[in-house]
Amino acid sequence: MPIATVLYDRFTALDAVGPYELLSRLPGAQTVVCAEERGPVRSDTGVLGITADACLEEVRAPDIVLVPGGPGQGLLMEHEPLLEWLRAVDTTATWMTTVCTGSLLLAAAGLLRGRPATTHWAAMEALSAYGAVPTPERVVRDGRYVTAAGVSAGIDMALELCGRIEGEEFAQALQLAVEYDPQPPFSAGSPGKAPEHLVRMLRESPEKILGG
């Protein structure tokens, strides 16, 4: 089962690493990290780098495609080499998955037109511009397209996908093995829960928290 994680400059690390940690445990998983060019790809913090061990043209028929989000996504919305690759692998992939603003890249490739999809809460409106149907849920599945909301939601998406592929008991065992039992110290993980001034600040000046 070839699983391709697509990287690009200034991706968000947890978008890729969270789902990778779970999907790589599927029986028969053959994981590959790919980018336009082989070599290290820097995350949005500029510190953490992950090595792409294949270029896009070398990855032709993955069963699962994972597209993370991140600030670098905005520069790729009309970048045909990546969009063409997404269209090509979409013809044979069993699952096309995204985390955070990675769904905007699928949408830009024309793959989410008319489909319900989610993304980071601050980017939800952008989905409709590409013909997708914005759906404010943590994980949205429409056939073989599975999109996750912001960053940490990628773990939920990967667990759901593991359950669909290998059964709920396997997914539950995997959840237990990685001790994924969220108990956040604050109830501020969504715009509906967080203080209004923080929502406003992150909409207007996300760099104050996220940098970049």
C-alpha cells in the first residue's frame, strides 16, 4: 500500500507528521515522502526539515495521497507542476486526503468541485472560490476524498481512515498505542469556543502567534 506525503516549502510539520505516524502503521504500508525535488524541505518554522526521498514524477500510483497545509500553500495555488501531479495521481489513488489548507490545493486542482470539504477555520471561505462546499467539521469524507480541519485534526482524519481501511478495532488499538487521548488545558480550540478577541487577532495578524 504506497502512501505518499507531499511536501513543499513552508508546510506545517504536524499536518504531515501526525497522520504519517498513524498511516505508516497500516499493514503493508509503504510510505514515501515526495516533493518537486529530492532533499530537505523546511517547515513553516524554518527550523524543522523533512527529507523528500522522491520527486513528484517518481511517484506515479500511490494508494493514499496526503497533502498537508501551511503558509507555503498560498504560493502554489496556480503552480501547475504540483496541480498536474495531483490530478494525475487522483485517477488511480484509493484515498485523497488533506490536512488544514492542504484541501485548498486539491480544490485548486479542480478535484473538490461540488464536494463538501473542510480546512482551517480561517481559510474556510477560500474553499468556495474553487467550487468546493465548505463544511465546518473536523473531518469530512466524501467518497474517497477525506479532508481535515486545522493542523491537529489530521490525527483524527488518519484514525478514521485507518478504521475504514483496516477496521475499527485496529484503529482503536492504534489510538491506544499512541495514547491519543486529548485533554487540552484550555477550551479554545475552535472559533466558537475561543475568546472573540483571540479569534479576531488570529484572523487579522496570525503572525503574532504563528510567526512568518
